[in-house]
Amino acid sequence: MSEWFTIEKIDDQTYAISEYKHWEQVHSYLVIGDESACLIDSGLGVENIHEACKQLTSLPIMTATTHVHWDHIGSHHAFDQIAVHEKEADWLRHFPIPLPVVKANLLRDPCGFPKSFDPSAYTVFQGEPTRILHDDDEIKLGGRTLRVVATPGHSPGHVCYFDEERGQLFSGDLIYAGCLYAFYPTTDPIAFRDSIQHVKTLHVKRLLPAHYALDIPVSLIDEIDEGFTMIEAKGLLKQGSGQFDFEHFSIHI
């Protein structure tokens, strides 16, 4: 198996496939049912994540997108079945960020890319989705179902996937232990706050984020909600300038 990916078992039918060597520390998740499997996001595209998935299941695999940002659709080209929320289907067809900008972020910090990776040949997936998702849709895998939970804010069509039976919430970029991005032109901090409050109504037993620490407490949902309450009380819950100071890890609003 590729040395680029780290495979961590969540349970007998759920695996985190992580790219810890990159500064983004991206997590994708293979969710396995009795009849088919679903990969939630496809990572950076540095190596083909589909090959890693085939080491874990022989079932047909689709990929379901939390949102169309470059670090979540990197290996979409390797899948025949691609699901995306209706509000970001056009982004999948025509990716809105110039390739040089994406490459600058991808290559920002040296991280020991595999020898097989050629940065000059790197492209961002653009293609036609095979399934358009809406809020409360279900992805049925046979004996296991993922419910689509629309959670805009980080992006217009951001979704989480909720396995209600197991209480697992695959939270994408809505919830993780790190700086939450809600200050660019395509983000909406008020919608982000509303999405957090919506997620609070779900019976979540395990958070499975798309970045950084994999083991995070469910109480982080409440902490983020409290943070939004504090920001709103200061009159700062509004669209920012879109500037981000990577060196000092601070937001300019």
C-alpha cells in the first residue's frame, strides 16, 4: 500500500484515509455497506486514493463530495460515480480557482512528496457529476445509509454526511480542530453559524473531520457555536476581506 496514505480503522466498515505528510493533513473516509462503498472526498490527488480503497474493499466505490475545493476532489478522476451538492455542481464542471494558485497552496511547504508525484503535471479535476445531491437525500450502500446534511458557510454547497445508526458525522470543513475558513468571498459566516446550530440538533456520537486531528470531541460543536455567539456579540459576524495571514495564522476582518 502507498506510503503516502495513512489508513486508520474507525470500525469494521469505516476507514479514514489520511494524508498527514501534507500541511493540510486531509482526511477522506471510506464508508462500506453490504452492496457498495462510498469514499467521502478524494483528497489532494498526490497519489490515487482509489487504489488505496481497493485494498480495503472489493465492492464498487463511488465518491461523495463534501464540497468542491481542490484538496477534496484530487482523485475524483479515478471514480466513475461522483456525487456533489447541487450548488457546487458547476464548480466541479469548471473549477473557479486558477491552477497556479492551487499549485502554490499544494506546494507551499516541503513535505516529502512520493517520487511518483510530478508537480508539473498536477491538475485540478473538472468533470460531470453522476449524481446531484440535495439536503436530506440518502446514499444507500446496502445495510448502511448516509444522509446528506446541507451545511453551507464554508462554501455554498458544503454538506456533511450523517450515518444516523452509528451516530457518525463526516463533517468536512464545517468542524475540525483548527482555523475555520469563513472569511473569503465564497464563504458566508452567518450561514456557517446557522449550519453549526443545525448540526447541534443531530444525535452525533462521533465527529469525523476533514483535516488535522482525527480524534476530536463532539463537544467541539458547542465550542464553535459559542465562538460564533461571541463574534456576533461584537458585531463582527459579517463577510471579511478575504485576507489570511498564513505566517502568523491570523484572520483579518
